[in-house]
Amino acid sequence: MAKRDYYEVLGVTRGASADEIKKAYRTKAKQLHPDRNKDCKVSEESFKEVNEAYDCLKDDQKKAAYDRFGHAAFENGGGGFSRGGNGQGDFGSAFADVFEDLFGDMMGRRGGNGGGRSRASRGQDLRYNLRVTLEDAFTGAQKTINVPGSVACGSCKGTGAEGAVEPTTCPTCSGMGQVRASQGFFTVERTCPTCNGQGQIVKNPCKECRGAGRIEKERTLSVNIPAGVETGTRIRLAGEGEAGMRGGPSGDLYIFIEVKDHAIFIRDGRMLACQVPVSMVTASLGGEIEVPTIDGGRSRVKVPPGTQSGKQLRLRGKGMPPLRHGPGMNGEAGDMLIELAVETPVNLTARQRDILREFEAIQADNSPQTQGFFQKIKGFWDEMKG
């Protein structure tokens, strides 16, 4: 069976950074760890697959070779990757890389102070989709939103312990979060069953949060929507995401903006467009029309004589402001395009029909486009006959 793409295994794109790859690996490894999925062969194989993918992509040289040659870089002595000067690779270094995450203290990754894993963990980031009107996007607005999620427990002040007492070092793993077991030649580390890898234990868990250090609660937040936002604009509120576990820092809240369609205006970046109907008489003789603007005002626009449908007129500075700037800044706001649509009159009276017939009878070269079109047709027919 062909191997899956390493990026697909970790659920990241090929342009992912080292931190994104590491974060994805930790998430996958935590979900698929054998201690959490006992006697599950599928999870065990997936766990091995995730570790194999991360072992390759965390190493810059291996990653570069994989990006160029794929799995062939490491098969049958393929030329895609070579760390040693003799082309055979450095087996000892590669061996250490594979077991670095399991034997961190043996490889010197952990400090010599005996400190274990931090009991606190950062809260998850949250996403909130917020729809705003085009008028709000033009002027900017202050919106109030209700965000469901978790907050730090007030009873234990986020410690997870009754009375906000600090947790104690786990006696089973001495605060390391891992216990070792010898299996023949190898020494294998597993998550400590007493503290579940936290390195510390809470003797008297808080009754309010049951030792988690956080509780579920809906929060009301005020969000500043800057002028010029577009659909897809992302606003980050630092520390407004999920509360961390046992006093850990909170995640962030990301607000994704969606600007609603407008009944009158069509937006394209900072440009606004508006289609305005004009009467046949105004289009023929010329005149003035009144058009609305996004700021709630009105502008009078001159229609030149002989205007055809589709003709565009431009109002300078009447479009949308650039993001992070207010409306009305000279030279920075977009323009507004007015597209004229000549309207054919309907429900004519007898007198109106008589006038139009009289006009048709006496018109000369008043319809150049029509005359030009039929001249082309005549030429086409003549050519076909010839």
C-alpha cells in the first residue's frame, strides 16, 4: 500500500511553518496515543504514521529532500537526502532525532533543574463570524457580541484546587509527567497514570470547575469594527479565546467579517457602483439626475445629450475608505461609478404614441449605432451573395 503524503498525515499544507507542523503533530499524537486508545490497532498504526511524518518534516534537511523527491528520497538509498559527507547519512543523528520526543531528558532537551512539564496549558483560539452592513463598513462601528466559551474559574482563581491552593508535585513521576519502563534493550517512556502527564496533582479539586481551572460561560464583548473592512477581514482580540487549563494563558478570539450585500450599491474593493435608470427624454436631450451616496447624502449628476445605456459617470471620492482610515480623507477614498440605464417608456397614451410615430417619420441621422449595425448586415449579405 502506498504511503500517504506526510503533510496530509499531519493535516498541514506544504507551506506550513515549523511551529505549525509541531502544533499539528502534538494535536495528532495526543489524539492517537496508545494510552488513550487501548487495543485499537487503527489508532496504533495512525500513531506510528504521524510520528514518521513528523520525524521527517521537523528536520530541515529531511523536509527539503522530501519536498523535492517525496518518499523516494528515503528509499533504496535515494539521492534526495544525505547528511554525511560520504553519502551514507548520519545514522546516529537520525536515530537520536526519532527518539528525541520520547527521551527528551536523555538527549539533553530538558534542563538540568529537574523541572517537568508545565501543568498549565494555553486555551484554544476561537472564531466568531460577524455580519455587518455596508454602511457599517463605510463609517466603522462598535458591535456587541455574545461569545460562548470557557473562562477562568473564580472560585479557585484558575488553579483547579479548592481554596486556590497550589498543586503538588506528582510522587509517581517526580514532576516529569512521564514514567519509564525497561523493555529489553530499550527504555520506553509513557504518560504518568497518576497525573495524566501534568507533572502535578490537585489533592482537593475545586468543586466549581472540578479541577480544570475553568468553567463554561457566555461572555459579552464589545468589538470595534474599523472603517473600510471587507468580507474576509480578520480582527484579532488577544486573550479573549478559551481560558487556559489550570491557570494557563487564554487563547485569542478571531472575528471574521462578512459584509452584507446592499440593495443599491455594489462593492469592488474601495470602488462602489450604482445603476441608475434615466428616461428616454433625459438621455436624448441631456439633463440632471439625483443619485444617492453611501454616506447618506445626495449628488446631482449631469447627463450629457445622446446618452446610451451602459454609459458610466464617476464621482470622485464617493466610494469606500481604505482600511484603518476614516472616510473623507482626500485622495484615499475610492470612487463611485454610476451606470446609466436608458428606460423605454411603457403604458403609452394615444397622444404619446402619435408623437413617437411623428418623430420616427421625421428623424434623420439620429441613431448612428442602428445605422452602423444594419450597414454591417447589408455588407454581410452582399458578401454571401457574391
